[in-house]
Amino acid sequence: MESEKTLVILKPDAVQRGLIGKILNRFEEKGLKIVAMKMIFVEKEKAHRHYEAHKKKLFFNSLISFITSGPVCIFGIEGEDAVDVIRTMVGETDPKKAQPGSIRHDFGMQVGRNLIHASDSVESAEKEINLFFRPEEIVEWKHNQYCWIYE
Ligand code: DAT
Ligand code: MG
């Protein structure tokens, strides 16, 4: 198993509802390592690039106006199989279909207010991290509890 980095965005609904700490806490308690973090407004142009794969979808315009509607928190998170581990913790796109215990199930009701983005593959994680962070914003540090999380 390889250590991977992935990109997580706490969307404007998560920020407005005061859920930053609760959601981030899940990743910390899981044993994942935060390697980058910031709060920003996503510019329209960057939102278009980030959601490029969906540009022909009917919901594209509402997706762009939602993600640019308020501040978001962006994180680089590292760990063994971090991309899949975090996608599982995030849950299915539609909060009504997401498994109990997942973030989207536990905090959300609708697909257009699903609280969180997480990269869906190692390749998109690399692209998305580069879209939102400069290389010097990624902090390399040693997890003090490493040997109690991994054997
Ligand atoms: P995910 O965020 O689970 O990777 P996705 O990449 O298919 O899902 O879609 C990106 C975002 O677009 C998703 O988080 C919410 C929105 N979205 C997806 N499908 C939608 C739909 N059927 N109606 C409205 N918004 C949708
Ligand atoms: Mg996606």
C-alpha cells in the first residue's frame, strides 16, 4: 500500500453550517495527516477548471454558483490509500443514498448541498492539489503517532 495525497474541499454549506471542525475531526481521528489547509473564495475560472468534467451537465451552472457562493476550506490530506479511504468516509454523491456513518449521509439532505468534495483518483488528486495549492503550501511533516496507526 502506498501513501497518497488527496484534495478535500469543505463546500460553502459546510462552512456556513459551522461543520468545519466536526468534519475535519473525522479525518484526524481516522489517522490521516493534514498536509495543507486554507480558506478561500473559489474564483469562477478555477471552479470551471475544477468541475470541467461536468461542463455539459444540466446542473453545471448551479454547481458553479454554489461552489463560488461563499468561502470554502481546502485541505491536502495524506495517508495509506487516502483517495479511496476518504471517498468512503465522504459517501455517495447524493446524501440520501450515502451510507449511515458517511459525512454526506450524516450531515446532508440534497445532492446540491453535499458539503464536501474529495478527489476520485490518484491522478485527479494530483491535478486538483496543483490547481488549489502551490508546491510550497504542501507541508511535509512526520506524524508523531505514525507507528500507532500503521504497523
Ligand atoms: P462527487 O462529488 O461525489 O465526486 P460528481 O463528481 O459526480 O460527484 O459531481 C460533482 C458535484 O456535482 C457533486 O458533488 C454535486 C454535483 N452533482 C452531481 N450530480 C448531480 C445531480 N444529479 N444534480 C445536481 N448536482 C449534482
Ligand atoms: Mg467527482
